[in-house]
Amino acid sequence: MSETYWNHNVHYQSLVMKLMPAHCERALDIGCGDGLLASKLAARVGNVTAADRSPEAIALACERYGNVDNIEFVTADYLDDPRGLLPEGKYDFITAVAVTHHADFRQSADALTHLLAPGGRLVVIGLALNRSPLDWLISGAGQVASRLQRLRHGPKTGPGKSVPAMDPVLSWAETGRLARQALPGCQFRRLLLRRYLLLWDKP
């Protein structure tokens, strides 16, 4: 199924794909939503697991992409997985788009790193809170960029019911500091459209 909508998360899926490591065999998309990113991963990876704690999201993902043979859709919470649906140390590439601000950052980072295989790569596209004058300046520039993107793609939309909105509680600076503490050697940078990129390769 082709991509038929646009929003800030979808906008950065192309960046996620560019950061996929070579020779990736198993990928995990956390908070997969409707399955759009998982479908893109499946075009390049032999085995993709798409996980979301919302049964409604998984039902929608299966409706849209259930015919893709190399995607396994699972209703699971990466923070609390008593059934072991997401085995630790299995995945060469883990993506988490607009997910980590729904939990304590340290807890989220710890859970994601345990799922990652040695030598694997974690890519997070996340949200943070404006707090400093610089934050608001960058945010203003992002609003202009977002309006230009809307002229090109149309209003921000998405299929089905959206995940209940949750605002981030950590500022950009706080998130970056915690990321570097929890994931030594990570790359952290702010993106224009109200998102940040966190990239970490597991030793």
C-alpha cells in the first residue's frame, strides 16, 4: 500500500531508512502504529517485527499491511513484555518514532538497548519540550518549514484513530543530556520539525 498521508513522523521516516545499517537481517519497529514504517523496513530487511501496545493499532496495521509476508505484527509493550514476544538481544535495527516521550527516558533507553543485538543500531525520532529562548527560536523556524511542507503534502493527517496525545516533559537539553548518559557515544541532534534524532550503535 502506498503512502497516502503526511505528518512530522512520516516526514522523518526517510531519514530512518537512510540510517539502516548494511547487512541488517532483523528489524524491530516499536510503536508501529498503522505499520507504514514497518512496510518500508520490510522492503529491505528479511524479517521485521512491528510492535505496538495498542490492539487497535495492530489491527489497523494488519489491515493495511497484513499481506506482507516478512512482517510479524505483535501487540506488545517493549517496557513490560512478560510473554517474551520481543526477545532480548535479537534485533539488528530498532526504530522508535514518537515513542520515548510516553515513558521515563532512562527506562525507555534501557529497554531498547536490551532488545538490540550486539553491533545493532538504535534510531529514535523523538519529541521534547521548548524551554529556552533558543528552543523557541528553532521552533519558530520549524513552524515556517512545517507550513511549507503542508503546502506540498496537504494538512497533517494519518489513517485510523491516533494515539492519545501526550506532551513531552523533558526539554531538548535535558533529553540530550540523558541520552548521552544512558547511551555513551550516541549521536543526538535536534531536527527542524519538532523532533530530535538519537542514533546509537551497540558495542
